[in-house]
Amino acid sequence: MKDNSSHSSSSVTASGGHGLVLCDCGLIAPLKMTLIDFNPGRRFFGCAKWNEKFYDPPTCPLGMEVGPMLMKKIKALESDKSDLEIKNKRLMKNIKALESEKLDLEITNKRLKITMGLFWTAVVAISAIWVKTKLEYLFRRMLTGSTKCIMFWMHNELVVLVVD
């Protein structure tokens, strides 16, 4: 194959069931397809030193008309893909930040639950001490006869009526 470095093109490798094709220069020449506006979709075997040896006949007039539109669509889709990849990276970063924040909130929630448990334990203990102190006071007054009271159970609770 001759070196045609003055002519550049874009191409994609295509699988076509062809065996290994070697270029005249000895390099592997895979089957490719052009992605250029003036010759879209043409297949060729091309090595790194590619020249214009096409595998298939020239593109028909309809292909010449539709090819550039398809190439524009491909370029637009590639641009959209690139934009979406950037957006995806940003969203993944946001997800990691939110997961970190969620973990912090879960830790804070556990701490609050422990604090609330300790608080209510203290409230119950203080209430029990207060009730015990109040009952001891009432019993002392009852024993001295300075206070009269009536005690009875009602709905599983001790009711004390003090009469002075």
C-alpha cells in the first residue's frame, strides 16, 4: 500500500467475518468504514499507513445524500454522550456526598436516641424518687395522726386521697 499522508479520514473498525488481511507493507489491515461527509459508509481494509483501497463499490447517490446527515447525527450523539458522561460524573459525586451526609445523620440519630433514652431514664428515676418521698411524707403524717387519707387501687394505679 502506498503512503497517502496528505489525505486524512475518520473510520470505525467493522467486523465482517473476513480473515486476517495484511497490507502490502506487512501490517495488519482491519476492515474499516469511513465516517467522512464526502464518502460516508465506504468500507476498506486499512493499516496505519492506509491508502484509498476500498473493499466495496463507491457510495450510491442516495448514500451520498443520506450519509452526511447520518454523520451529523452520529457527531451530535457523540456530543450528547460526552455531555451525559460529564453529568453522570457530577451526579455520582452528588450521590457520594449524599451517602456521606446520610451516614452522618444516622450517627446523629443514634446519639439522639441514646440521649433521649438517658433523659427518660432520669425522668422516671426522679419521678420515682419524688413519689417515694411524697408517700413517705404522707405515711409519716398519717402515723402522727395529723393527716387522714384514703388509699385504693384504681385501673392499676394507687390513688391516695388526702383529707386535712
